[in-house]
Amino acid sequence: QRRGIPEAIFAEGKSAAQVVALAETALETTGRALLTRVDDEQATALRTALADSNPEAAIERRHSTVRVLAPTYDPPELDATVGIVTGGTVDEPVADEAEVVCLDAGATVDRVDDIGVASLARTLDQVDRFRGADVLIVAAGREGALPTVVAGLVDTPVIAVPVDSGYGYGGNGDAALAGMLQSCTVLSVVNIDAGFVAGAQAVLISRAIDRARS
Amino acid sequence: QRRGIPEAIFAEGKSAAQVVALAETALETTGRALLTRVDDEQATALRTALADSNPEAAIERRHSTVRVLAPTYDPPELDATVGIVTGGTVDEPVADEAEVVCLDAGATVDRVDDIGVASLARTLDQVDRFRGADVLIVAAGREGALPTVVAGLVDTPVIAVPVDSGYGYGGNGDAALAGMLQSCTVLSVVNIDAGFVAGAQAVLISRAIDRARS
Amino acid sequence: QRRGIPEAIFAEGKSAAQVVALAETALETTGRALLTRVDDEQATALRTALADSNPEAAIERRHSTVRVLAPTYDPPELDATVGIVTGGTVDEPVADEAEVVCLDAGATVDRVDDIGVASLARTLDQVDRFRGADVLIVAAGREGALPTVVAGLVDTPVIAVPVDSGYGYGGNGDAALAGMLQSCTVLSVVNIDAGFVAGAQAVLISRAIDRARS
Amino acid sequence: QRRGIPEAIFAEGKSAAQVVALAETALETTGRALLTRVDDEQATALRTALADSNPEAAIERRHSTVRVLAPTYDPPELDATVGIVTGGTVDEPVADEAEVVCLDAGATVDRVDDIGVASLARTLDQVDRFRGADVLIVAAGREGALPTVVAGLVDTPVIAVPVDSGYGYGGNGDAALAGMLQSCTVLSVVNIDAGFVAGAQAVLISRAIDRARS
Amino acid sequence: QRRGIPEAIFAEGKSAAQVVALAETALETTGRALLTRVDDEQATALRTALADSNPEAAIERRHSTVRVLAPTYDPPELDATVGIVTGGTVDEPVADEAEVVCLDAGATVDRVDDIGVASLARTLDQVDRFRGADVLIVAAGREGALPTVVAGLVDTPVIAVPVDSGYGYGGNGDAALAGMLQSCTVLSVVNIDAGFVAGAQAVLISRAIDRARS
Amino acid sequence: QRRGIPEAIFAEGKSAAQVVALAETALETTGRALLTRVDDEQATALRTALADSNPEAAIERRHSTVRVLAPTYDPPELDATVGIVTGGTVDEPVADEAEVVCLDAGATVDRVDDIGVASLARTLDQVDRFRGADVLIVAAGREGALPTVVAGLVDTPVIAVPVDSGYGYGGNGDAALAGMLQSCTVLSVVNIDAGFVAGAQAVLISRAIDRARS
Amino acid sequence: QRRGIPEAIFAEGKSAAQVVALAETALETTGRALLTRVDDEQATALRTALADSNPEAAIERRHSTVRVLAPTYDPPELDATVGIVTGGTVDEPVADEAEVVCLDAGATVDRVDDIGVASLARTLDQVDRFRGADVLIVAAGREGALPTVVAGLVDTPVIAVPVDSGYGYGGNGDAALAGMLQSCTVLSVVNIDAGFVAGAQAVLISRAIDRARS
Amino acid sequence: QRRGIPEAIFAEGKSAAQVVALAETALETTGRALLTRVDDEQATALRTALADSNPEAAIERRHSTVRVLAPTYDPPELDATVGIVTGGTVDEPVADEAEVVCLDAGATVDRVDDIGVASLARTLDQVDRFRGADVLIVAAGREGALPTVVAGLVDTPVIAVPVDSGYGYGGNGDAALAGMLQSCTVLSVVNIDAGFVAGAQAVLISRAIDRARS
Ligand SMILES: Nc1ncnc2c1ncn2[C@@H]1O[C@H](COP(=O)(O)O)[C@@H](O)[C@H]1O
Ligand SMILES: Nc1ncnc2c1ncn2[C@@H]1O[C@H](COP(=O)(O)O)[C@@H](O)[C@H]1O
Ligand SMILES: Nc1ncnc2c1ncn2[C@@H]1O[C@H](COP(=O)(O)O)[C@@H](O)[C@H]1O
Ligand SMILES: Nc1ncnc2c1ncn2[C@@H]1O[C@H](COP(=O)(O)O)[C@@H](O)[C@H]1O
Ligand SMILES: [Mg+2]
Ligand SMILES: [Mg+2]
Ligand SMILES: [Mg+2]
Ligand SMILES: [Mg+2]
Ligand SMILES: [Mg+2]
Ligand SMILES: [Mg+2]
Ligand SMILES: [Mg+2]
Ligand SMILES: [Mg+2]
């Protein structure tokens, strides 16, 4: 664990066999494995292989993020809450990546989905809940306005994650990235779809807060 | 007047002498002159020349937009209200361009400035006022989220105008343009800083409504 | 129905099962379902599922746009005509998206296809017909000159839709988008292939005209 | 004269003294000098210097293009007509560059200005005149639709020149270049503002026609 | 036949059935059909369909370009030679598109392949041959230097065609397009892979020469 | 003070008179004024005006950032240390912007300049010092590798600031921005030259830590 | 062998049959064949064909690079060492391309993998080894900082190879290319994934050194 | 001197006073100063200051590159020849930067100017001379084809330098950079106008050759 960040396996572009091998090694050496960008074929291969090699391991999958825990694994504890907010359905796999990283580090996660700015009333309903978090991750695609609106309402540090969605000019997360970098409120930003990085940065901030608490 | 759109003189890149000559010709042939992208030198030259050639003409200037009216000019009437909304100070010259075009066509203009999404409370305070307009022009720079938020709150057609502001990635109006084209509410868009086009399109819609009214 | 805009299901990137579930829910709760970007597999799954669950529902498909109406559905009425114009065959699916949105809102649609500027005589033949509409949607790909030419000939507000076509520099709708934003006539623009947005904006303008009429 | 193309001095970025020296050398060695992208300071320096060194030379200036002819210069003859067409005032300096190159090679030039597609009636009025040329150069800025429209009306080869104009997305000639490369009629294209190249290519085609005539 | 340019069917993105139907209609009404961007499946479908419907038609295929001639077809004649030059193997399908258009218009074609500038000796060997053509089409990918080098050696007008090849920065024909637009010799350019446009422009120039000859 | 972020005046693009007026208002209403992107002319005007209107105010200037404090101003206190690191001289004005924001909020700042990765020994010498901070801001231009290297060495959250420097491809901060978003260590990023945003985000994180401490 | 660079077959975009034919010709005429960008299908076809036609040929494959040697082939000798360094697993196929070119020319290769800057300690461990090479090739993806760090530590000429990896802004090797061109140490650069070019350039430098040695 | 590369002062963006101070310090501590991107004002200030402080120092200026040598300075020796080639006048200041770096390191420089590919005969005349160099630097703007042509004719390693020239699409050195990265011969490349980097890389290669010679 470099810098105390959960080591993850980036499955995209790897063969199912490579992914299985890397996961089994991680499981054996650290008691857990965290995998991002896992497709269906890789997930099935992993399930099949682990049924054989580690039948007692617990496998959690959220969209393309997978975590495997050995029965003996002793999870870390972290006294901090990360709020995770999404604008719409398409943002959820990216938010899941962030959420699993935070949970893996022992943080409490408070997740609020589908409150994009096109339905502002739903956004405003959640303001008090946002204020309860120590750090906020806000993922949004298309025009990516949600982090700006949320950050204008709270004192909490906001990490904005642009999500690959939309079509035409500014599609594939570009408008969202540009809008977050141009935000007229205070945000810091990670790359398009970089849920893992947002989660890991939230963990680093949470650890600093946890250290200050104790 | 092609298509009933106020004929305007685009002053940028022209010499002061050319601008004066074009304005005087417009004044003589149509009783009015509308000029956009006028700089200080051109404006001064115009004032000086008109003091001599048309001492009774009324000169109105808002930032870089100038309108000159002969005393005999009989303005058109248009039974429609155009709402014009800006996010911040930097958007005002662009909104002025749109406003003068609408006024020149005889429309009523209801203008609301400086209610960018970073101060959402101010935005929300104006919702009822927005609803009173027949068509809305919303100008915003930086991340350009304001038209999306406004359009999510009203039934009125919204014309979004990205404004050249901000710096770095997505600066000079690019993030705003991309965000408006990606908007998760319904908008139509004009080019960066194209206040004139937004105003003229609002006039065309207003005329259609005016015809329906009478 | 947010802002009175027909709620649509964006099928692209969803599984056939998700699309079916969303459509069935929409049908049950609102009496109709409108789907855009539906591919053959999704359309077949929908037809099969509805044959079972809603055998009396009427299914209309135009290219990738699908509308399903319950027998009891009472369609809205709207006293306004939207003209929809395309340059060539490749623009038709995008225009269909716009057309279905307008029809769904109760507007009258007058559609003219395949009159791109390379055969200018055909374009000019339609001028009187364009003038009969309350609002015009003009879809064109490649160099996207058609909306500029049409808007130069009529007083009607024009919404321009750039279409993803062409190859090489400026391909995939980029030249068309840029040309429409640079148009030397008055247009407002939606994103590349955003037939849905153009249709919905035409509906908002039509409703304003309809309100003025009554 | 490489490839029989008029050798020209590209003045942009050179000092007035360098420009004068290059022009005087050209005049002495070839009896003429052709200069493009000449600014006011360079032009004045040239006039002053030539008044002294070559008082009998004839100096022609059109916007930023300058040609100097010694009294003894024996101009070439070319039996071909180049039509040169512009959309608006901003295109004229670029068309001038092309025109001077053609005239310098001895071609007949038929020039038609200010017939952009926003006033289509004016464009259509000129169709017969276009048909009289052996080759056409069409310069247009903004959305650059004019070459497409002209090429759709005639059998003559058309060389399209995008002109640096417009602002915002697609500004500075980019939309025009992209639109001309995407044209749904048949065109070949030169770079933005490359009036010199368009003129020289028209000369090469004219020479081929002239050779065929004789 | 608009502007005397061979009407061609652009097969890309159409179903095999659509392509067959369009080709059969062209064959019946004009005695020939010209198809570009035909893939293997479309070509096979065409062959099968024509074996049945037009068993005596002659089918010529060069890479993705297909021409079908009815036995009764009376080809046009054109007294001009188009030289077609390629840099490497990857440029050949694009050059084929141009060649078939020229042949279809009755021009003589002189084709020289695989003389890219990396083997300059081969390029220089062909100079005299280039000089025999009335107009030259030069297709090149990667850095696209071949048209510049060829145009520096001859007096013939050169139409440059950038070809989609290469990888990384400037790949997919972008470096070639940019280099041709920046060429320090005189060229006009068509879009990336636009062999059809280059061929059609060469035909328009050839016709002007042919008219001058007769 | 929205969200507890120091309210700052963005001087760029404003007249000296506007800047003076805004600063005097801030000083009178809040006891301090913070100005960014102040040029020499604006700074001189400010000094002159304040000498008259607020002779006892303290004026601090670091490059283009200026802070003015009324003698009665009671600064906030914040129990947290922000480390600020730069790669080279060109990064200093941007880092100054961040530093003044942090100081203004009451944080302790530990600043280390000129340790770019080209002299890795100097970078490594500072590792222990970096570890003492609660949050790190790392500003770097050109290839922007410094934040990646620093973040690989410590557990502290790192906010990376790309700086507008370099020339050619990737110049003006683009390579640095892209490299920071692609970093193989964990970073969050602000826009090019956005020292203010980096400082304000560091303040929000510091406040969370400060709250946890107390 | 043009310029003494190993002639290679670029397999991408060629059919398996074409690749086999080119390889067999190369083998027969030069005693060896070098193929880059070979996919699994092409590699299998090659193996099958050679088993028949050249059963004694030795086939070496590293990722997508394949070399075939006839038993009689007499390899060149080159007294120089090329160091090849990679940041991570994803860089290996690109480095393999470079390595095979160097080995094919007879150079000694010293390869060090997986020492990206996120684990700087591993990088620093290898410094003495880097210093032993005559020329260094450093391949890195994502932010591409490794060549900058390595070049800051040694006197050897470094050829930097950006690798297509990463996602979002700056993905696909763009951030790495830009960062290497902006490097604050001295590097020369080849295109994204151009392992072949880097290897060949290292061979040219090695030959110059070898000539100087003898 | 890091890595044995001549330490240079990058004058662009520094005040004349800063440049003078840095140059005087370099002169005092190392006996020489090398400055790049020096403008007229900075050069005059330097001359004036040195006349006073170091009246015996020798000042060499080539365009924007300046070298100052103390009378006692003992220059290094390097047994290697760097060939430096330019396409046209506009490339000379960039080549000068490279040349001064090479001379400063003690290398022999063989410089050939103005042999761009538009006049191929001039290029071919120099081939034997190119072959005499140990390493070649080739600078070219516009389409940047010269390094490709030169590298196709010799065995020497070529470092290509794209030069900021041209206008329109691909202007400012972009077409040249892209073309060099796509070159179908073997090259390594530095950034646009990076004459200093090209010179320094040539020095590193020359030193390796010099070490091998001795
Ligand atoms: N989704 C992700 N986005 C960015 N980085 C990731 C992601 N998942 C894993 N990583 C990082 O990538 C490294 C693993 O890459 P690899 O060796 O290719 O599996 C880990 O050390 C993580 O820091
Ligand atoms: N073709 C389309 N283009 C843009 N927006 C669309 C399109 N179709 C549906 N929408 C919008 O997308 C929303 C549905 O997205 P989803 O929840 O992903 O199905 C609807 O509320 C529509 O406003
Ligand atoms: N406006 C222009 N655009 C493109 N090329 C030009 C232009 N004017 C002159 N040239 C070319 O540039 C060369 C002169 O460049 P220079 O040596 O810099 O004066 C001439 O041989 C012409 O081919
Ligand atoms: N991976 C590669 N990247 C760049 N150039 C290559 C590569 N592999 C081979 N080449 C070059 O491409 C030429 C062969 O291309 P082709 O004729 O398409 O097989 C060879 O002469 C090499 O110079
Ligand atoms: Mg959203
Ligand atoms: Mg705003
Ligand atoms: Mg069209
Ligand atoms: Mg025009
Ligand atoms: Mg080539
Ligand atoms: Mg740095
Ligand atoms: Mg790396
Ligand atoms: Mg050149």
C-alpha cells in the first residue's frame, strides 16, 4: 500500500486469466483484492476461479468494481464520513468505484443518487445531508453542473468527478471536465471517470481528519 | 431589414471613419443605426461626427453596443416580453447587445443581472419573474451552468449565450458553450458572445407570439 | 413532465431489459412511452415484451425513435405547426426524433426531406411551404449550410440541428455545428444529432404561440 | 519563377527595410515585384524608397497586396478568365491577393463581391456571369457556404478559400475551412486566407487551358 | 448528373439491400452505377443480385470502389490525361476512387504507385512522366510530403489528397492534411480520403481543357 | 464570505478605477481586501488611492496578488499547516496567490521553491519537510511532473496546480494539466494558474482538520 | 535496407495472407523478417505457413513484434549497448518493438521494466545501470514523467517514447507526448507507441558510436 | 552544468534587469553566459551593462541567441561534427539557438541554410555534405518535409526541429511537428522552436561519439 492508498487492479485491457492471477495474488498476500474496470467476462472468470481456490472469500461487485475479502481479513477503521453524490444513472458506476475505495479504507460513506440540477428541488432537499459529511465526492456527466451547485451550498471540501456521458460537442465527459475546472465555486477535480482517484483522495483527506480527531 | 431582423453594423475590425460613415448612412436611410462591438475610439469618433452632422440624434451606449435614433424615428411596437438574465458582471456587455436588439424591435425587456449559480439563493429568488417572460435569454460564462438551472425552473423557451470568460482549460467561453450544448434541460444555443444573435432570435420568436396575440 | 417537455427514455447504453422496464413503467404511469436511440435488439425486445404485457398498446417506430401509446391515452392538443426540413437521407433519423417529440406534444408537423443546398433549385421550390410554419427545425450534416440558406429566406425562427455525417476534417457533425454557430443569418443551435432537444425547444416555442393564440 | 508561378515576397514578420530590399531586388532582376501581407508601415517605406530608387515604377496596392512594375516591364499574356467571388467585405483583401496573382500572370479577372448566401437573391443573380469563367475562386468567411452554393450552380472548377473571420467556436476561418472540406458539391480548397495559393493554382489551371487553346 | 460530375453511391453506413437497390436503379436509368466505400458484404450482395437482375452487366471492383456497366452503356469521351500518384500501399484504395471517377468520365489515367519521399530516387525517376499529365492527383498519408515534392518539380496543377494512415499525433490523415494546406509549393487540397472529390475536380479541370482543345 | 472562502477581487480585465473602488469597499465593510491578477498600473493606483483614503492600512503585494488590511482587522486563526511547493521561478506568482489565500484564512504556510524534477536531488532533500504539512499544494509548469513525484513520497493529500509556461505543443500549461489528470499517483487538480482555487480548497480541508483537532 | 535501418513489415491493417506473403518474401531475400503490430490471427497464420515453407526458420515473438530468422542468417554485429526502460506493464509491448529492432541490428540491449515514478525508490535503484548504456530508450504512458526523471540523472542521450495508456483528458498517450516535448531536461521524442522508430534511431546512434570505436 | 549540458538563461518573459543580473552571475561563476530568446531591449541592456562591468567580455549575438565569453574562458573541446540544415529564412533563428549550444560545447558545426523541399535541386546538391556530419539537426517550418527528405538520403541520426511558421490550419509549427512525428523515415523530434533542446541532444550524442573516438 503506497501512501496508504488501497492498491487496486486496473482490469481494463487485461485478459481474464491475468485478472484472476493478480486478484488471487492480492488475496493471498494482503487478505483482500480490489479491482476496477472489470467486465462481465472477467467477473465470471474471477467468480469461477475463486470458487475453487478461495471458496470462503466474500466477493462484492458494484457495476465494474469488485472487492474480494478473505474470511480472515481484518478491515481498517477510519473515523470520517465521505458523502458521495451523483447526478444521474450514468454516473453510478463511477461513484461506485469511489465508494468501494472509501469503504475499503474503513470510512463511512453516505451516498445520494440521481439529484442532477435539471431537478433542482431534489438537489436542494439534500443540502443538510451534504453538510454532515467530512468530504464530498460529486460525480456528474453531460454539462457537469452538479458539483458547482453543491459546492455553493456547503463548507465541506468537494472533489468533482466528470463522467463520460453525453454526445456531440463536449461529449464523453469533456464539457463536464471543462465546466468543473471553470467552476465559479471552489472545487478540486480528477480526470473523467476517475472514481478511483476521487475515492483515494477522499481517503487521504479523511485520514488527515481522523488523525486530527484522535 | 432582411427577415425583419434589425440591421446592425459590426464595428470590430473597422476603422473609426468606416464606422462613422456606415452609421450616418444607416441613420439617413432608416432613421436609426445600431452598432455592436464598438470600442472607445470608434464611439468618440461617432459622437463627434454626429454632433456635427445629426445634432438632434439621440445616442444610447451600453458597453460596446450603440444605438442612434433620429428625432423623427418612429419605433416599431411588439407585444412580447423578453427576459434577459446574466450570471455576473462579465456577462453584461453581451447581454446588452441582446437587450438593445430586443428594444430596437419594440419588445419589452425584463433584465436580471448577477444571479450566477454560485449564489443559488439569488437565482431562486427570481423564479417568478422569469416565468413572466415570453422568451428568456440567459448569458453565462465560466462553467455556464446558469441557463441549465433557469431552464429547469420554467416553461419558457430559453436561448443560452456562452460568454467569453474564465482562463485555462475551457476558458474563453469554451466550457460554457460545451456545457450549454450538453445541457440536461432543454435549451437552444448561440455562439460565444453572440448577444446580437440571441437578441435577434428572441425577436423572431416574439414576433411569432405577437402575431398570434393579435 | 418537467417543464411540459415530453419525458423520453434515452435507450443508448442501456440493456434491452432496462429499456423494456422503463418503457413499461412509463406506459403504466403516463399512458405513453417515448424512446430515443433505440437499436434493433432493444426494439425487438420491446415489441415482444409489450405483446405480452400491453397487447393493445400501439407501437410507432421511426428509425431509432419509438413511441408507445396505451389505448386509453388522451393525447394533448397544440395549435401550432412545426416545419421540419432535412438536407439528405442521413439527416432523417435525427429529424424523426424531433418530429416524434413535436407530434407527441400535439403539434402539427410539416416535413420536407432531401433538399440540401447542392440542389438549390429543390430548396427554393419549398420556400412558400417553409413560410407556413410557426417554427422551423432544419437538420443538415456535412457542411451544414442548409439552415443558413433557409433562414435567409423566411421570417420564422429557425432551430438548426447539425447531423453526424461526413468524414475527415470537420467530420462527425463538427463542420456543421461550427458552421451553424458561425451562420451569417439568425439561428439558434442544438448539439450534434440532438433531434430530441430541437423538437422539445420547438414545442416550448409552439406552446408560447398556442397560449398567445387562445 | 519556380513552376511558372509569380514569385511573391511574403512581407508579414519582415522589417520594412527587409521588405524594401527584397522588392528592389525583384524589380531590378525581373522588372516587377509582387508583395503579399504588406502593412501600412511597410507600404509607406516602400513608396518612399521607390520614389527615390525607381521613380518611374508603377505601384499598385489593394489592401495588403502590392505590385510594382518597372516602366520597361513586358507583362505575360494568358488567354483565360478567372472568376473571383466573395461573400462579404471581410473577404476582399484575401480575394485581392488572388486577383493580383492572376493579373500578374496575364489572366483576365472577372470579380464579383459581396454576394454571401444570407442574401441568396444576389447570389443567384450572378449565375450566368460565373459560367463565363474558365476557373472560379470563391472566398468566404464565417460558415463559408458560398463556394458550396456556387459550385452547385456551375460546371467550372471551383477553388474555395476560407477567410479568417467570425468569432467564438469555428471562428478565425475554422468553420469555413471545415465546411469547404466537407462540401456536398465538388471543390478543392486552400488554407485559411491563402489567396496567394488560390490565385497561383488558378494560374496553373489557366495555363493548361491556354496551352490547349493555342 | 449534377454539374457533369459522375453521380456516385456512397455505400458506407448503408445496408447491403439499400446499396443493391440504389445500384440497380442507377443501372436501369443511366446504364451505369458507380459505388464508393463498398465493403465485402455489400460487394457480394451486389454481385449476387446483379447475376440475377442484370446478368450481362460488367462489374469492376478496385478495393472499395465498384463500377457496373450495362452492355449497352455508351461511355463519354474526354481528351485529357489525369496523372494519379501514390506514396505507398495504404494510399491505393483512395487513389482507386479517384481513378474510377476519371475513367468513368472518359479521361485517360496515368497511374504511378509507391513512390513516397522516403525513397526519393524512385520519386525523381518519374518526373518526366508526371509532366505528361494535364492535371495531377497526388495521394499520400503519414506526413504527406509527396504532393509538395511533386508540385515543386512540375508545372501541372496538383490536387493533393491526404490519406488516413499513421498513428499517434497527426495520425488518421491529420498531419498529411495540415502539411498539404501548409505546403510551400502550390497545391489545392481535398479532405482526408476524399479520392472521389479529387477525381471529380480533376474531371472538371479536364473538361475545361478538353473544351479548349476542341 | 460564501462557504467561508476568502472573498477575492479578480482584477484582470477591470480598470484601475474599478479595482480601487472594489478594494476600498471590501476594506470598509470587512476590514480587509484580497486582490488577484493585479498588474502594475492597478497596484500603483491602489497604493495612491489608499494613501489618501486609508493611510493606516497595511498593503502586502506578492507578484500579482495584493492584500490590504485595516489596522483594526482581527485575522482568523486556523490550526493547520499548508505546504506549498513550486518547481521553478515561473510557478511563483501562482503559488503566491495560493499562499495569500491560506494566510488570509489564518493557516500556517510552509513554502518550498524551485525544486523541479530536473534536479531530483533537491526534491528528495525536502521530503521530510513535506510530511509535516496537513495538506500540500504543488505548482509546476512545463511537463508538470513535480506533483506526481511529491505525491508518491508522502501520505498528505496533494492539490496539483498546472502553471502556464512552456511553448510549442503542450505549452501554456496544457501538458502540465494533462499530466496531472493522468498522474499515476493520487492527486486532485485545479485549472491552469488557479492558485486561488488551490489555496481556497486547501483552506476548506484545513478547516475540516482544524474542526477535528478542536 | 534503406539507411541501414532494419526493414520491417507493419502488419496492422493487412490481412493474414498479406502478412505471410510479405514475411516469406523478406525471409527468402534477406534471410530474416521483422514484423510489428502483429495480432494473434496474423501470428498463427505466419506460424502455420512457415511450418510448411520454412520449417527450420526460428520464430521469436514478443507481444506484437515478431522476428523470423533463416538458419543460414548471419546477424550483424554492433559494439554498443542500448538501455531500454519502461514505467509499467502497459509500456512493455512498445519497448519490445524497440528492443527487437536493436537486437536485430546486433546491438546489446539492457532492459529494465516497471520502474515508473510513482515508486521513485525503484527508479533511483537503477541509476548506475542506466549510466552503462550508450543510448537510452525510455517508454512511459499516463503522465509520461519517467524519461524526464531518468534524463535528469544521466549523461546518456535519451529517446523518449510516449505510450498509449490512460483514459480521459490526456489519455491515449497525449499527456505523455506533450509532457516529453515540454520536458525540463533534454530529450528527443518519437510519436506515441513508436517503439520501432525509437529502436531504429537508437541503432543509428549506436552505429555512429560503433564506427567511432573501431 | 547538469548532465554536461550548457546551462542557458531563457530570457523570454524576464525583465531586462533580471536578464542582465543572471548573465553577469553566470559570467562571473563559469566564465561564460548563454542566453536564448533575447529581444532587442534585453540585448541592449546587456551590452550596456557589460560595457561597464565586464568590458573585456566578448559578446556574440545571432538573432535571439547571445553568448558572452570572459577573456579567461577556456572553451571545451569535442571531436564531433554537427550538421545543421534549414529550409528557409524563418528557420534561421531556431537553428542559431542549436548552433550556439553546439559551438559552446566545443563541437564543429557545418551549417547549410535555405534548402527547403520546394527547391529540391538545392536540397540534393548538399547530400554529400550531410553525410560528413556525425549527427544532423534539420529545422523546417510550414509543412516541415525537409527532415524526412534529408533522413531518407543519409545514415546519420537526424534530430528534427519544427519551426513556428505558416498560417491557417497547421500554422505556428503544428503541421511541421505532426509531419515529423509521422515521418516515414527515422527521426527523433523536439518541440516547436526548441533549437536549444535539439542542440543539447546533439551535444549528448556528440559526446558519446567523442568518448568512443578517444
Ligand atoms: N480505475 C482506476 N483509475 C486510475 N487508476 C487506477 C484505477 N484502478 C487502479 N488504478 C491504479 O492503477 C494501478 C494498477 O495498475 P495495473 O498495474 O495496470 O493493474 C494501481 O496501483 C492503482 O493505483
Ligand atoms: N436523444 C436525446 N438527446 C438528449 N436528451 C435526451 C434524449 N432522449 C432523452 N433525453 C433526455 O434524457 C432523459 C432520460 O435520460 P435517462 O434517464 O438516461 O433515460 C430525459 O429526461 C430526456 O430529457
Ligand atoms: N500570402 C502568401 N501565402 C502563402 N505563400 C506565400 C504568400 N506570399 C508569398 N508566398 C510564398 O512565399 C515565398 C516567399 O517567402 P519569403 O521568402 O518568406 O518571402 C514565395 O516564393 C511564395 O511562394
Ligand atoms: N511500428 C512501426 N511504426 C512506424 N513505422 C513502422 C513500423 N513498423 C514498420 N514501420 C515502417 O513501415 C515500413 C513498412 O510499411 P508497410 O509497407 O506498410 O509494411 C517499413 O519500411 C518501416 O520503415
Ligand atoms: Mg448532471
Ligand atoms: Mg456563471
Ligand atoms: Mg447538407
Ligand atoms: Mg459568407
Ligand atoms: Mg508518404
Ligand atoms: Mg516543473
Ligand atoms: Mg509512467
Ligand atoms: Mg520547409
